[in-house]
Amino acid sequence: MKTFIDAKLPTAELYACRRLTRVTTRLGAGKDGGVFRMKNGNAVKTHHRAESFEAELATYLRLHEHRAKTVVGFRIPQLRGFAEDVLAIEMTIVHPPFRRRFRIGGSRSPA
């Protein structure tokens, strides 16, 4: 049976091919998509919903605009590229300490 992350591999491979590199390792998956290491040393996250892709890309573009490398002392991945047609975001791979999830702008109120 094909898992969610296995289903995202072809999208990650397509993105990597466009960037003249290839996928080497599966790094993980979450509710929004799968993350893969590429031979060029970066990671590519492939989303399965446009809404989550657009929200995450907007955050990375804002961080990139401000040249942010850390948020509250945590290292954050740096944006390296993206492809809207395949809902893919390329970023650097960071090492601890880092934040797995973050959100810039707005806040969530407790349910």
C-alpha cells in the first residue's frame, strides 16, 4: 500500500529534476506534505493542498525579505526556490536548535 509520503515522491523528483539535482533521502512528513533531501544539499517540501503551500510560501518570502536567519533564537530554513505548479518549496536544511513549525503574522486564538 502506498503511503502519503510515497505519493509525494514523484512531485519532489520532478522539482529536483527542474533544479538539475535529484532526491536522495526522505526526511519526513506532516499534515501538509512530505520533505525530501536533494543532492544539492537543500530540502524540498511538497504540499498536497494549495492553501498550506501558499501560507508557508508567504512566510518564507517574508522571512527572506527581512534576511531573517533566526526567530527567537531558533535557526530557520532559508528559502532557495519554489514552484507553484507542483506546490513545492525548496529550503536549506537546518540543524538544532530549530523550530519545526512557525507562523509569521497573525495569531491563533485558543479553541
